[in-house]
Amino acid sequence: MNSKHPLWQNLFRPKEDRISEVTDMWMSTPLFDKITKRECRDLVKTMHPRHYKKGEMVFSSGDIGASIVLIRSGGIEIKATEKLLAELTAGDFFGEVALIIDEPRTADAIASEESELIFFLRTDLDEWVKRSPKSGAQFMLNIATVLAARLRHTNILLSLQNN
Amino acid sequence: MIQTLIQHPRSKTLFIFSLISAVLAILAILLAPLLIPIIISFALYALLEPISEIFERYGLSRNASSLSVLLILVGIGSIGGSLLLPHLSTQLSSLQSQLPIVWETITTMGNDFSQHIVSSLGLEIQSSGLTLHFFNQLNDWGKNALIEGSNLIISLSLLLVLVPIFTFFLIRDFRNFRNNILDKLPNSSFEMGWLIYYRVAHQLQEYIRGIMIQSGIMCIITTIGFYIIGLDSPFLLGVIAGVLNLIPYVGPLLAMVLPVLLALAHTPVELWLIGSAISVILIAQVIDNAIVIPAVVANAVNLHPLVVIVGIIIFGNLFGFIGMVVAIPVISTMNIIYCGLHQGIKNRSDLKLKTESIS
């Protein structure tokens, strides 16, 4: 019997095309800078895809976060006290602070359309760092770079507002 | 009415927490015959997972690294068993031969004590009746111990087969199994579920690794101590002290019983030996509390000592020795689950109130 028959397939094995697509998406972000595609691909296999309906809350301000989220399809609105901060689309990521600190989320994330999101959890990161400490350290450095860039951007915005 | 009650964050937390506890209790009842091998396998998983990760770091697949860890476990178990078991069995036989002397000494001491009471207070204690009752009680315990012993051999053989198999599959498949279960959570509680898992797993791993190292160190210290003071069967007593040390607070007290009884077996009774046996356990406890616990077990569980003692007594009463050993990790896990649930539910409720007040 052909092993590709649905009856004989491992139902839990992530689909190959999805893994390749998500790997490419992560590789195009600054988070996986200087990390090999093979390693990123292995990591993607452990990530958690989830589907959200239009208007569904991904997380809200005050929730304790545990993951960074990549948008595979659809769109996400980031809001703070009902004010729209950003509109994110496929290939964008958000919530990276939760990977580093055990603190409440500072904004709401709401699906603006039917969306598929890929969650990279702190548990996955911890296990990856133990398996591949060098790549894990590089990833941490990349996150620090992203956070520093966002902090710098916020500072510039604040100084412009004050002036 | 019930729906309104469940809407309140604390009631809702209690409701969900009770449901989770009920599911876990049903699972524990269903898996009762396999519970001990499962608990030991999880403890070994917590200890051996880092070794498997090292193998994976050097390019071995998950299958190959799990198999390598299993071979190491079986290898160490076989070598350790072949080296230590003959020694332990010799010491056990010597201990068995000493037990009649211990009982005789206790009886003599009991008689001396009653005579002392009679001469000093004029009260008469029927020591012969008490001694008879004591020996009848001992006889019953002995019979039970023999029956338990034969059951223990069967359980031990089952453990030797099941534990390596369970440990292998835990190292190889636990992550996939866990992912498949946690990914079934609804979107609204997905992150909260993972966060609670992360905290529980982190704390349990720390606790199991810490307490295993702590027991090993206690075993070494007490063995050396008993050897120095010249007590018989020092290695066996050290192993028993190490195993009993798995039970916080109560374990060290229980660990004193056998060395003191053995010291009593010396004729004539040497008080300094009894004192030294107690001192060895106390010194080991001081080293444990001052150096070992802060270094390896500190902050692994954050529970009030009273909760720990009451928990150990209740679990010990319900499930025996294994209950006393697992009491702390179980209470600590339930504590994290409750706090995590309450935090998540309260945040959601506060947000709902905020949104309602804005609209």
C-alpha cells in the first residue's frame, strides 16, 4: 500500500509545505539572522500553528505572555487603550518581549481578519537553547537587537511629540 | 444562580481547578498499579533528559539519543547492582541477626525502667503484660513485613522491567505527547495553559534533581559517620537515611530510629554510641540545611513548612511511603496550577469589566 495514503500517514506530523513556508518567513526576519536554515526548520517543526476568526482576541493587555507570534496569513491589529498602534500582516511578528520576561502583555492583539498564527513558546526556546546553545545565544542577541531598535524608535517618537 | 457564581474569578478558578483535580485523581486511580513505575520514570526523565539533550547537541537523532540514555541507565543499574547488592544483602543479614538482641535490650530497659518507677514513686507497672503486648504487636508487624516482602520482590522485578521502558519512551516521546495535548486547548487559554505547564515543569525538574542530589549526599555523609563511630551496617544505614531524606522534615526523624535501635543492641548498652548515632544524623542535617539545600534545592518549592508537614502526614496516611515522597511535588504543582488559573481568569475578568465600563 502506498504510504502516502491518508490512512497510513502520521496525522501529527506537520505538513512539509507549511514547514518550508514558515521557515522562509522566520528566516526573513532579523530574529534568525546568522542562524542556519536547517536549524530554523527543525525549530519550526516544534512551533504551534493556531487559527483565529475575525475579531478574535489573540491576547490582551495584562495577560501573562509566553510566546512570540508570527503571522502566516491574515492580519492582526495591535491596540493599547482602544488606540490602534500597528496593523500587522503576513510575515510580521509580535509579542517578542514575552520570550524574555515573565511580565504581563502591554497591548491587545486582535485578529482583523481570519488569520493563521505561528506561536514560538518560551518552552520551545528553552529546549532549543539547551540543545543548541550557540544558536540560542545568537537568537537572544537578535531579539536584543530588535528590542533595542524598537526602544530607539519609541524614544525618537517621544522626543518628536515633546518638541 | 450557579452560572452567576461561576462568573466570579475566584469561583471560576475553584470550579476549573476542581475539574482538573478530579481528572488527575481519576487518572491516578486508573493508573494505580503503574503509578510507582510512572513516578520513578518521571524522576529519571527529569534527571536524564539533559544527557539526552547533550547527545542531540552532538548531532544524534532523538531516537538514538534516547536509546543511548537507556543503555547508560541499564549499564549503570547493572554495574551498581552487581557491586552494591551483595554488600547490602550481607549487611541486611547481619542486621537481621542483631534484631533479637535489640528487642532483648529494649525489654531489659523496659523492666529496669518499671523497677525504677516502682522504687521511686511506688507505682507498679505491669511490664510483663506490656512486653507481651509489645511482642505480639511486633509479631504481627513481622508477619505483615514478610507478606509485604514477598510482594515487594514481585513489584521490584516489575519495576526493573517497566522503569527503563517507560523512561525510554518518556525521553523519546514526551515532548510530542505534551504538544499534542496542550495544542488542544482553546485559543483563549492556549498561552495560559502553556505558561502553567512551563512553571510546573520547571519547578518539578528543579525539585527532583535537587532532592536526588541531596539524598545522595546525605547517604554518603551518614555512611561515613556511622562507619567512623563503629556502628554495624554503616552502608545500609546510610542508604536508608538517604532514601528517608526524600521526605522533608519527617524523614530525618525516621532516619534516626534504626541507628538508635542498633546502638541499643550493643551489650552492655553504650550511651555514647546512641548519642553518636543521633549526632551523625543531626550533623548530616546541619550540613544539609546549611550547604546542600541552599545550593541545590533552594527555591525549588515555595511552600510554608506547616503546609509541608500537614501534607506529608495526610499523603503518608493515604498512600504510605510513596505518598510521603510525592506529597511536596504534588502540593507544589497544585499550587502553581491554582495560582496560574486564578491569574489568567482574573486578568480576563478585569479586562471584561474595563471594556464594559468604556462601552
